[in-house]
Amino acid sequence: MDLRRTPEEGSSPVEELKRAIKFLELMGFKEVRLPEGVVERAFDPIEELEKVKEEAQKCCKCRLCKTRHNVVFGEGDPQTNLMFVGEAPGEQEDLQGRPFVGRAGQLLSKFLNLYGVTRDQIYITNVLKCRPPNNRDPAPDEIEACYPFLEKQIELISPKVILCLGAFAARTILNLPERTPISRIRGKEHKTTIGGVEVTVIPTFHPAYLLRNRRGEPEFQKDLELALRLAGFLK
Ligand code: URA
């Protein structure tokens, strides 16, 4: 890597700053101290997130770009402590370009509202940003192609807690084997680092599963409560 090259087109001020620091370290400087506020001024996570969203809107890294109506990037408070990650957009989400707006999403909002929390106080997204035809399972190569968007979202939003909605989200985020059952991992606090951010990941049932199995609701509610408490929404 040539650290003396001119800034790359599209590279963020923070990436350039990191590169400059690395260069100084290679030059033999033991410690590089920056004046207070320099990093903050160089870096606006909300602006960066908008750039990533624009990139996702144009993405054609997998076959799903041929069948989607809209890219469903994610929405909510980009400065929240709590992020929800689902599997992939369904029919309504694909048509409206917004995550969790169908029946499963309505159920999710209902549960959140029980605690006096609204969707705009958290950030909601999915592992895949485009709908798989007929809501089939995401394919491994689609997850691989789309993962960098999720990783970037986590890096920029820097949530304390991620509630994974369903096995796909949990397995992807925690890098677990393909067949890991959600019942084995749900409700537990899994500490991990994603995109350089230390987060507590809590897997739980997907709200679409709850629409078919109302018996899972008490456990879901317990997991949601844990996530809300750890993220500071509840005492
Ligand atoms: N199911 C998901 O996993 N995500 C959505 O956005 C909607 C349904």
C-alpha cells in the first residue's frame, strides 16, 4: 500500500485520517495525538450513512437487483443505541422501500409501543436489502454480497445493542453455522465486535414466526425487554 498517494476518490475523511496516522506510525512516531474535535469534524456519520444508502440504491452485486422494485436500506434514528436486524424485505417492503411495514412489521411496532417506544427511536434494517423472489430464503452468496452494507451501517450507527429478528439475522451477525436453531441462542447476550464496534447481540424470534405461533410471544417480549433495557430505553 502506498501511503503517500493522494486521497482516493470516494474515501471518507476518516479513512484519510487513519491512513495519515498509519503513515506517521510507519515513519517511527510512537504516538500520534490529534487536537480535540478533529475526528468529529472530519466525520459526520449521518452524512456517511446517506452515502452508503446511495451506493446501496445502485447496487447490482447479486441477482436480486433484477427482480426488486426498491432497495430497502433501513430507517430510523441513526444515533440510536438500539438496532433491529431482520432477514430480508418482503412484498410490502419491496413495494414501499421501507423495512418491516407489512404484517410482521405491524406486530413489531405493536410490541415496541407496549413499552412507549416508537420505530423512529430505533434503527431497523435487514441482512438483505433486496427482496428474494416469493420470499424464499436468502442464498449464501446474496448474504455475502450484501453484508458490507450491514457492516457499514453498524459501524456508522454504532449501536450498543442489536436485536436480531430470526435465525438468519442471528446466524449472519454472529457468524454461526447454517443450521443453528434460534431456540438455542435466543434471549442470550452475545458480545461481539462488528465493523469495529463492540455490541451486545440478542437473537430472538422473527415477528413473522409469531404471526403463526402466538405461543412464542412471551419469549419474544422478554427478549425485546432485555434489548430495550440494555440500550437504555427502560430502567
Ligand atoms: N421480514 C423481514 O425480515 N424484514 C422485513 O423488512 C419484513 C419482513
